[in-house]
Amino acid sequence: MPDVFISYKKTDADRVRPLVAHLRAASLDVWWDEAIQPSTSWRAEIAKQLAAAKCVVAVWTQDSIDPEQGAWVMEEATHGLARKVLAPVRLDLVSPPLGFGEVQYADLAAWSGGAEDPRFQHFVGVVQAIVRSEPVPQAPRPTHFEAPGIKLQGVTMENVNIHVGGGGAPHQVRVPPGGSLHIGGDGDEDAEAVSAAPRTRRERRPFSLSMFITQAIGIVFPLVAIVIFVFTMGDMACKAGNAPSFFCDALDILSARGK
């Protein structure tokens, strides 16, 4: 009599294989259809193992929740649900198929495949509890943040404020004084730590007369040069008859006032 029956879609076999291996490493007798021997009636063997299993693990993925492609998975999961030994697990960001929405699944959509992952360890605890007919343990409080469709590995956060913007406002991750955000890859013992320093007000520079005069000269001198250039070129254009009459009249008035 197997402890665990794995119900999955054949197209997900490579993704389910680590799940099977880690469950077996946790001293659980796991059966899935790769154990069917040649010349054996696979339909009869599946029915036999499904009826005898103490826990039925249904693997929800894009393929297995499809009404046509995942019909076998849903039928096998129905047997587990009827016997109250169903332990669903999600490997994709999908919702359970119709009829299974009230059964809480283990969310391993962001699982990297390691047995040490707290989410996987909790899932193992759930399966072991069902096999032993014991109360199912509560899920641990999340200590990580993951956006849908994004896998964050080797990331731990302490005292970090996450602000989700609305109305076009940007999303922000704020690390207050004393908090930290550690980012490191698999096996990286020296993960980089990013911590926030207290914000300081912008320092006001003392007033400097010499600096003020320098800046004023830098603005006034170019303006004077432009005015002289305009008057000189305008006078030449008027004498050559190449400037509009109103411009020349205005230039004559300004020149007379300057005298």
C-alpha cells in the first residue's frame, strides 16, 4: 500500500520528478505511473494504487487544469477529494480547476526544486500528516515577497516596507533605518547586504560675496556682448539698406538717446 499517489500530466513529468524524489527522501512510499511494469494493465494498476494510497497529491499546472488535457488528473483528484486525502500542489501560477477551489493547495509556483525550501518542507509536513491521519500543520508565516510570475531566489528581507502604487504611481520597496535587504544566488554564502542610511537634509551653503559677483558677471557680460553685437550689425545693415525701416528708426532713436 503506497503512502502517496502522484496525479500529474505526462507533459510535466520532468518537473514532477524532483517532487517525487524529495518525498521519497522524506521516508514516504511514493507511487506514480512511471512505476508501471511492462505488460501490466496501466488502467487497472492506476485504479489499484489510487484506491490504496493514503494520500493523493494532485499537481496543478497549465496542462493539468485544462478540461481536456487534464481530465485524468481531475478524475484522480476527485477520488482523493472524496476520501478526504487530497493534497494539491501548484507548480504554475494557475487557479485550481472547477470543483477544487475550496481545497487549499501548496503553492510551489516559485519553487526552485530544493528540498530545503520552507514552502516545500511545509508541503511534506502536510502529506505526512495525511498519511498518518494527523492534523494538518498550519502554513508558516511568509518571510518573502514574490510578484506573480517572478521567482525570487536567495532573497531575505528584514523590516522592509513594500508600497504598491495606485493610479499610475510607481511601486516602491523602502528599507527604513535598521532594516536590510539581502540578495544572493544559490550557494552564495557572502550575499550582498543593502541597508538604508538615515536621510539627511540638504546642507545650505554659506553666502559668499565673491561667488555671487562671479556668477553675476557670468550672466551680465554675455548679455552686454549680445547687445553690442546687435547694435553694430544692425547699424551696418541699415547703412547698406538691408534692414527693415522700423528697425532702423528704432535704432536711430536709441542711438540719439545714448548721445
